[in-house]
Amino acid sequence: MLNKDDMTVTHISSDDIKYKRILLTGMAGFMCSHIAEYLRNQGFRFVLGVDDFSGGFKRNIPDGMYCKKLDLANYVDTEALISEYKPQIIFHLAAAAHEGASGFSPRHILRTNYQAYINVLTPAIKHGLEHMIMFSSMAVYGKQVPPFDEVYPRCPVDIYGQNKRSMEEATEVLSELHGFKYTIVRPHNVTGCKQAICDSKRNVVGIFMNRIMRGEPLVIYGDGSQCRSFSGIEYSLPCYVKCLELNTNEIVNIGGTQEITILDMAQEVIEAMGEKSSYPIKFLPDRPLEVKYAWSTYKKSQDLLGYSEPVDGWKASVWKMAAWAKTLGPQDWMPTRLELINEKTPKSWLPDFDPHKL
């Protein structure tokens, strides 16, 4: 780990890395598709993507790049691909990133997060893995006092956060035993083009945009004073890729530098989508286990990876995303897949939810 009193970290030349075999898991997803495009544009030679297309889209795959359909929870198929390709570097972003809904689908979250990750990591180590860049989550911090610092203990309060904690700890243990490097990235509240706007259980900015295009009122759980650090993918992306150059094992928060309430974000989205400020917003009871105030420190990402974003850059990103969302038009909501439903299940996740009847 990086000593905060000594910010000297060894980096590797990017030219040396461009000829390494790189595997991207979750390439059809929001963040990974941006990483793929960035690597392509920077001249990386050997990049392979995999995705099961359960939450990503073929339209996200950059031109000229190959993405194989693969369910990472299937160990036989995953081992076969890795034993053939022998990746030296892995960006692992494949996940079912349904933090709030994870308590209502625990088996699905386990299968698509921890199980899938171990299925990737085990054969990768066997076939010469050099560097794992594993995307975790701010969810590992739980309900501690923000801003969450990398040195905070892992105290998740939900099933998704527990999975990410286990993935981080497995990475550390297996690195110690088998000698590969790791970078654990904890992104938070990233927005931008290519993000799923049709999933009613994640990506609040995309949900707001799709509801507006569908003529539905916005839905906010609680009073809207929940606070996050939203930021555009364009600010985090260079840092994601610069993780390749790190020559020490690190955990790094990467995300926004400005705290924004959910209600302020809703109003910005309404304006960016060309609607009047009086656009209807419906308030529902708090979601169970939701962390109300959650944002992270960013100094380490600045010192280590050069993170930078302009003041109010999040607003420019929202407007850019809104323009992109309008090109897609209104989207049907993805079918709800919950294993457990009870009176605590947020209404908007239920199959028969109709926001017009609130």
C-alpha cells in the first residue's frame, strides 16, 4: 500500500505495456466499453473482451474490437478461454452492479460478482497473470463517515458490498501467495454516454432521463437530500488506464470531487432534458439499507493517477449524457429479476409498478 507520507510510486512505461495481452471483462458495459475504446485509440495491440450481455449492449463495443459472449460464472468455459488466451493483464469490470437490489437477489449477486471473479482469477494466475485491475465499489465502506478514505475498514451493509469486500480480500490473499500485482479501483457515481438507462434498479441519472423520455414522473426514495459525488466518465477514464503503469499494489478511490444531492441532480437532469423545472417528482419512503451520505476522498487518485475535473464538471457531463440519451429515445424497462420480494421491496422494482399511479 502507498504510504500517505511518501507519494513516490514506481510506474512502468506505457510503451512496454502496449504489447501485453489484456483481457477486459464486461466489455459491453458502460465503463469497460470506454476503457476498450481508450486502449484502442492509444495503440494497445492485444485486447480481448468478454461479456454475457445481461447488462451491456452490443452497440457499446468499439469498432474494430472483439468481444466474445461468455458467462464468467461458468467455470469450464471461462477456464477454456483463459487457458487459450493467457492474459497478462486483466481489467475486471464484469458485475451485476445492483447494490440496492442485492438483498432481494442474493444468489444472482453472488454468482455474477464473487463467483465470476474467482472463476477468472484462478485460471489467470495459473497461466501467468501479471496484473489484476479489479473494479470494486464504494459500497465496501458502508455507513461510515464520509469522505471515505482508502484506509477505512471494509464495513459493507448490503450483499453487493459484501461481495466486493470478498473480491478485494481474495485479491490480496492470492496476490501474496502467487505473486501477481493488483490495483483495486473503487469508482463511485460515474455517469456518461453508453450507460444503461433502461435498468430501473441502478444508475439514477439514466433512470431519470428514461423516465422523462417516457413521460413518467421522476421517483426519489427519501427526501432527495442523499448526497453523492457524481462525475463524468471522461474524468475518470484516463486514471483507469493509467492503473496499468502502477508497479505497486494499490487501492484507489476514483470519482468526483464535489458532493451533489439527489434532488439537485434531478433538477439538473430535468433542465438538460429540456423540461420545465416543475416536472413532477414523486417521493417514496427511504430504500432499505441505503447509505444516505456517501462520497470518497480523491487526493490519492490525484497524486497517483493525475485525476482532475473542472468545477461543476458534473453538470457538463449530465448535459452531454442527456444529448446522447435523446438519440436513443425512450427505452423499455429491463424485466425485473428479483429472487425475494416483500413489503420492503422498493415499489419501482416491482413488475407491476406504474409511476403514474403514485
